[in-house]
Amino acid sequence: MRMQRLLIDRSTLDLIAADAQDFLNVLNASGLHQASAMMLGVLEQLQADRANLPVERGDAA
């Protein structure tokens, strides 16, 4: 069964990625290399998801 992806905005995704990076740092500091490698994969997917988000346009234009 495939998990459905939720639509989120760029700022929310940035917050999730920042927390994921903090968690990765904790895993690395703890010497949990296998868990760290898995978390790195999660971060790479978050970066790919961010790159695929539509460009947000402000009212300044």
C-alpha cells in the first residue's frame, strides 16, 4: 500500500527539513550510523520535494 502525500507549503517543508537536519546531527553524534544513513535518505527526499514545489509569488509584482 502506498502512502498518500500531503500538500504542504514551502515554509512548512523548510521547518520539517530543519528539524530533520537537527535529528540527523543527533544521530551522527550518537554514533548511530545506520539510522543516520536512513535519515540522510529522508533529507534527500525532502530536498527533492522542495525542488518540485511550485514557485510562490508575492503581491510585490
